[in-house]
Amino acid sequence: MLKDNGIQKVKLFDADAGILDALKKSGIQVMVGIPNDMLYSLANSVEAAEKWVSKNVSKHVSSGGVDIRYVAVGNEPFLSTYNGTYETTTLPALQNIQAALTKSGLSNRVKVTVPLNADVYQSSSENPSDGGFRPDINNVMLQIVKFLNDNGAPFTVNIYPFISLYSDPNFPVDYAFFNGYQPAINDNGRTYDNVFDANHDTLVWALQKNGFGNLPIIVGEIGWPTDGDRNANLQYAQRFNQGFMSRYMSGKGTPMRPGPIDAYLFSFIDEDSKSIQPGNFERHWGLFYFDGQPKYQLNLGSARGNGLVGASGVDHLAKKWCVLKPSANLNDDQVAPSVAYACQNADCTSLGYGTSCANLDVHGNISYAFNSYYQINDQMDSACKFPGLSMVTDKDPSVGDCKFRIMIETDSAELHARVGSLTTVLCFLVLLLFCNLWF
């Protein structure tokens, strides 16, 4: 799929050997990631850092033909919601991984970076020129920035206009997109008519004020979800991602950084078991559904055409759905716990205010929950045995944009069919789902 869509670079959230083997001799440049829960051990042991680099970088670069260019140390480790958990370990881990790359002779080819959330900097006004690093982490940020600069490495930042809209009900919707919002912000002659430019240049000013105005910047994540919130839908996602891609292809850049932008679209494929603690939209960032089919038309600027190219050779399970029996009693004491169990162990994020399935009635909501559990368990008979409430049907219960999706064939599904295993398959190719897309 990556090659079919002309993708040149991919960012992974870890360094899974199977995924890296799949990228072998593909010509695709790779950023591998180190999860936050590994920062402590890597910060406190040079030997641990050397072992990690040997196993996850050197091995694949030297003999595997994988074009690894970056190691992402941690993922948004300074989020304010982490309450400083990774504040003392991020820089030492970064230093030890750099030392390990140097020892392995790869430091000129593979660069280290730390993907940071845009909340590591802020502006005291609406003007980017008033930008600076967040006071509580200012010292460690300056140490990291100096380290990146000294080692010829980029600053990586994740920018999400969607989150601005999600977090603030008074945020002007059109300012999140690239259609020339008015009235634009005039910052000493520099004009800002979209929040991406303003956010990006707030970082540029924070770097510039501290003597690092020329440090390269990579946008490590940018995108728009398609479900799970009233502002997460196919129309907004297509509008945003196409607007961003048009900006990217124009090479326009931002007022403070004219020229090409280096960025990864988030994300490639939906993640149906991702944590929804930040919001129900978290499972719906993909350009593709979990079965590899494109959600909407998107021109990536490649020579392969104007649309996304879906996965080929994907087999779905039988056209069967688990739904609420027409005769079921909605006052049955088992209804509430059954729905709660189904949603806890499957994916009900398409239900709720403003979502794709917001217009379902009570019967439809219950059926959606039951079917999600049934599909995620590979249509096992036992997965549609909610006491006196459920039944299997061959009639598609989808309504309009609300799709009751059928799970794809997996090795586990075939195993279930042969031996009746009760193992729950929560998602397929989990690590591929943690891919980011670069253009």
C-alpha cells in the first residue's frame, strides 16, 4: 500500500522486526520509535541503549536493507497530562541513543529526535512572535534543542488543528483549515489565516529567541480524524488533509519558514484498539479503514493519480452480523451489562453525539455494540450469545453513513474456524496501524 500510494517515508511508533523486514529494500525511508515506557531504562544504562540500537537499527540497516534515517526517542514525553513523568529521563535517553549510534558508526546516517506535542511552547498573545517554551520545561527544552543542534538533528513537533477545535467550543472552525480565514492575524506584517501556520511559527519564534533559528523542523504528525466526535467526519478530514497536501505540494511553507515543509500525515490506517482516553476520535485518524480501503479521495501529488490506492487481496469474513433480536425486551436486566461488555471489549466509538452512527435508535445502538464484539472475535458463534438478546443475521443493518463493518480474514480467524479457539483477536497487524504517512 505504501508503494502503491507513492509514499517515500514512514514513521513508526516502535521498531517491530516484522514491520522493518517488510520495509526491506523498499526504497522507503524510515523513522523508528522508542516508546515512553522504555525511556527510564535507556536513560540509566548506556549498555541498554547500545543493545537497542544493535537490535533495532544496526541489524536492519547493515544486513536488512532498511533505510532507517531517524530514531524517535519517546513520543510527546512532555505532555502536560503526564505531570512530568518523563521530564528527567528524556534527555539522558536521547544522549545514550546518540552515543550508541556513534559507537555503531551510524550517527552520520541516522539522526535522533524527540517527537513533541505542540504544548511544549505557547504564545502570550495570538501573535506567533510572542512565542516561547512552556515555563515549567523551559530549561530541559533548551538542553534538548542544543543537543539536537549540536548533532545535526531536527526538532520534531506534532501539530493538530483538530485538537484546537475539539478543546475549545469557541474556536473558529474555518481557522482550522487552509481556506484563508478572515480576519487574519497580522503579526508585524506577517499574515496568519490558519492555525497551522500560527502554531508552527510560534515554535520558530521560540527557537529563534534562544539562538536556534535555523534548526530544522519536522512536523511529526498532522491529520484529521473521521469519526468519534462532532467535528471528526469524512468531509472535514478530506478538506483538511487535501488543504494541507496542496500547501505541501506548493512548497509555500509558513511566513517564518518559507519553502518546503517536512511532514508526516497521521495516520495510514485506523487503529481499532487504540486507547480512547484522549477522546473517541483516537481510533479514526486513518486515511484508510482497518481493511485497507480508502475513506475519501485525496490527491497526494504522486504520479500515480489523484486518488488513494486501497489494499488488494484482502478477504472479509462472511456477510453475517450480530444484532439485537426483534423480540428482545429492552427492559431486560441483561441489556445494560451486555452492551457495556461489548463496548469495553470491542469498539463503539462510532456511537455518540455527532458521530457517524449518532442517528441510530436504541435498537440500532445495541445492535452496533453486539456486532462490533462479534466481528472483533472473528464471528465466533459464542461471540453472539448475549443472554436472550442477540441473533445472527445475513441482512446488513447499516444505515446511511453508519456502517456495521465486517472483520477481515486473519490467520487467527482461520484458526478459530478450524479448532474453535476462543482467543479474541483485537486487531490485525497492530504495529502497521501505528504507522504515520510522509509526503
